[in-house]
Amino acid sequence: MRRGVGGRLFGAFEDWRLRIGVSVGVGIMLLILIAIQQYSTETERKAYAYLTRTNHWIASEMQREMLGFLVDLDGYVMGQGVSHGHVLMKYDLLWSRFPIFLTGPEASTARSVPGAFETVQALFEAVRRIEPDVQTLQPGDLAARNRIAGALIPFRPALHDITRTIAIGDKRSELLNELLEIDTFHFYSTVAIFLMGGSVVLLLLFEVRRSERRADGERRARAAAEAASEAKSRFLSNMSHELRTPLNAIIGFSEITSEELYGPVGSPKYKDCAHSITASGRHLLSIIEDILDIARIEANALAINRERFEAGRMVEECLLMFTEEARRKRIDIRTSLPDARTDITSDRRLLKQTCINLVSNSLKFTPPGGEILVGIRVDGDSAILSVADTGPGIPEDEIDEVVRPFFRSDKNGQQNLGGTGLGLSLVKSFAELQGGRVKIESAPDRGTKVQVFLPQAMPRIAAEQAAG
Amino acid sequence: MHPRVFAAVALAVLMAIAGGPSWAQTTLPSPTGPVVLSVTGEIGRTNVPGGAEFDMAMLEALPQTEMRTFTDWTEGQQIFTGPSLTDLLSAVAAEGSRIKASALNGYAIEIPVSDAAKFGPIVAIRQNGAPMSVRDKGPLWVIYPNEDQDALTPNPNNDKSVWQLRTMELQ
């Protein structure tokens, strides 16, 4: 009926808050993953787009500077109002484009156009070769102008090819292909993320279903066990009632017979028989009472009636029942009642039954010539009833067992002793019902001492003693 | 000779007492060497009609800012030196919110005045301690700080990093 550790672990998963928390967490994680992925794809796309434009720009600017230089060169040589300083500056501007193309990190795509690097390098060498002519150029020096233009102009188609290739040629389609690849990668990784998330969700659902089924099974098993237990309790209770009624008749009529209320019975043997019937009937009745109590306890139907009474007197009443049996077995029952006249609050019937069960147990197991010490004392708010005997004791491995209902030891040849095995079990249940506990100290051949602790007994010294 | 020496001493004393910004309150000197930068448009201090012209010495006289940074056109860390855009703008008492920056080859781009405070760019006149020729993208190069040398994304300020800078028009 009790749930195991495993049950509790799955129980935690049955918690709806945990389930929602895990689902929301997985959802947020998925969204973040997709967002990160989207962002990095976007960044890459933009970087590629930027590089395409930049490389085109770098190539076309070089082309433009070369044309600009050639135009101003002619303007100076033809005497069209262009200064030599201006030509030199245009030469420097053209010069400054080469390192950008040949070594600048930005121009890596432009350089990777087949033949581009070699072409631009050759052009750079040509530009450097014409520097003396440019420095010493005079207006009207057509020979120098032709040397300069002749060195540069052959590069124009190749330079234009580079620009064109970057803008619309192989390089462009290469970049476009890379963009396409990025998009494809993006698509597949989004699918992968969704699949991953989906499988996590499915797993969660499956796990929830499984734990639900498990919990269902547990609930059904518990209900069945509870129903069985209840049926047993009801059966015991009904049976006990049914048995008690005829028993009362048997005890009553056998008493009438043994006391010869309606006249003598003739042979005294009949009287002894009637005595036996009464004794056996009483014994049977006490067993039935025990069973009835067990049934009530298991059905949670045993009511506690707390009242104030004199503890010592209750013990004395209990012992009175055993005077005859103790004398017969030559067992000395002594009492230790330091707080004899103290009132305590408890269930009188249960405490008396506790006392009876313990003393009767001790009487049963203690050999002739032995000794039983019964005591009750108060300790703060608690009352402690103790019964110690000089019996054979309880083996260590059975101390925890003896309080189980119907427990009978099969050791020490005790099988032939009477009893139902309910006594100690009831003692324990009675104590626990009142918030108390039972402590058993025993060792083989050293006797047994049972202590019943009852908290909140609210002991109070009786008025008579306080006055005397 | 005497009045000029006196003026120079007085200027030096003024600068020493009042620190950098006070330089901006003095009048703008005239260039003596070749003009390398012309600032026009919405400016409060001029040295030619409608504009402020700078030679190299004037730019060197402005407070110098050193920047160790990377660019997408150079290899490894570079040390650029020159007046910060903020100092240059206050030297001409610039107003307006946009700068149209043009290069020797006709390249032109708009730089928001707010960039001066936002990124702290400088108008570099030296690269690794040496003046820059036109062939080395000089003599003036607008340099924005760029700590990350191998970022996947290009620096968004690349387009505004004008090399061979020649004119700035405040709008």
C-alpha cells in the first residue's frame, strides 16, 4: 500500500507545475536556438553582400583612377590648363590603389579572380616604371606621353575584365552560390532544430503518459488493498459481535449453575464442570475482545475516551484479576507505585487493558518461583507504566516482531503456551493511538521489561494526598 | 621681429594657462605651407572668405590624439596620430550636424557630427609616427577606432573612414 521511492520520483514528475515548466523551458530554448541561427545566417549574408560590393568597388576605382590619370595626362601635355602638380597627384592617387588591391584584407575576393592578381601586379610595375617620365613631363612632350599611355592602356581590357567578373561573372555566381548554400544550411538546421524540439516534446508526452499509467495502477492497487483490509476488519468486527452474544449466555448460565441459584446440582462434579465452562468462556471472551479491538484499530474506529483517574488504583484493580493464578504458579507479583495517589488523564479502559495484557504475558512466560514487578510513575507530563518479569526473555531478533499482530514465537518450546499473539500488538496500538510508544528491553534468561510511555497524561497529585 | 616674438610668447602663455580649449578661442592663424585641408560651411571661425584652411603645421599645432587600432586595409595594429574630430571641429567653431567629407579623388561621404563624440574618430596626419603620402592614403586619413581585427562583419564605419581627405563641408 505504501509507495516506494520510485513511486515518489515519478510522483514528482506528475506535478503539473514541473511539466509546464519543462515544456516552457524547452520551447524558449528552441526559440532562442532558432533566433541565434537566424541571426548568424543574416550576418553571414550581409557580410557576403558587403564583400561583393566592396570588391567590385575596389576594382572599378582602380580602373577609374587609371582613366582619370590618362585624361589629365593628355590635358597637361596638350596644354589644356591642367597643372603638372595635378598630374603628379593623379599619379599618386592611381599608385595608392595598388596596395589596397594587392594586400588589403578587403580585396580578397577580387584577388581570387583568375589572373587578377598577376594582371594588377604587372600594371603596378608598369605604373612604377613610368614614374621618371611623369616626374619630368613637359607640356607638348608627346613622346613621353606616348610612353606613359603605351605602358598603361594595354591593361585596360584586362582591368575591365576583372571588374566585370566580380560584378557579374564567375565570382558573382560563386557568391550567389554561397548565399544559396547558407540558405540551404539555414533551412536544414531549422528543420533539425524543430525535429529535435519535437522529439523532446514527444519524449516528455510519452514520459507523462507512462507515469500517469503507473500512478493509475498504483491507485487501483491501493484501492483494492484498502477495500480488502476494510472487508477483513468488518468481517472480524461482525464475527466478534456474533460470537460475543452466545458467549455471554454460556458464561451467564454456567455461573448460575455453579452458584446453584435455582437449587443444588446434585453431584459436585457438575459444579466443577460449570466452573470450567465459566473460565473457558471468560478466556474466549477476552480473546474476542482483543480481536474486536484489533479490528477497530485497523478500521480506525477505536474511539479514545480520555478521563481523569487514579493511576495506582487502576493498577491494583488489574492485579486483582491475577491474584489467584499468581498464587497457583507461585509467582510473586509486586508493585512499585511511588505516585500511587496521582491522577492522570488517559483512556482508562485502554490503559487497564494494556496492564492486563502485559501482566498476563509475564505470568504466562515466567516460570514458577519467578517475580513480576508492575509499576506506574510520572515523568513531567508523561505517565510510564512498566511491567518487568524474570521470564526467559525475548531473543534479540524477535524484539521487533513480538508487537506484530498474531505473532507467536516458535523458539524456546513456547508453541504449546496458550494465547492469540494479540496482546503486545494491542499494547503498542493503544499507546500509539494516544501519541505514546512502547519500549521493550529484554535478553534471553534475563527477563523482559516493557515500558509504555503516555505523553500528555497531565499528572496531578490527588487532593487527599496533598491534604494529608 | 619683436611684436611677433611677443605674440608667440603671449600665445604660448595663454595656452599654458588655459589649456587646450582656450586655443579655440584665439583667432585662426593663416596657413603658411601648402593647404591640405579646407573646412567650409557652417563654421564660426575662418581664415579665408567662407572657409578655414589648414596646412600641416596648423594641424600639428592642434591637440594630438594617438590611436592604436586596426583597419580593413592595413596589416596588423597601426598607430595613427592627429587631431581628434572633436578638436578639429572646435578649432573652426563648427556648427551644423553633418560633415560632407571629400577626398582628393572625388570620393565623398557624409559624416554625422555626432560621430565625434560617439566613436571618437581622428583626422590622422601620421601613421606609425611618419607623415603619410598620397600613395599611402595620406596626407589626411579619417580613422575610426576598430578594436576587433577579425570580425566577420565589416566595420560599419569603413565608408566614413575617408583616406586622402581634402575638404570638409559643415551642413
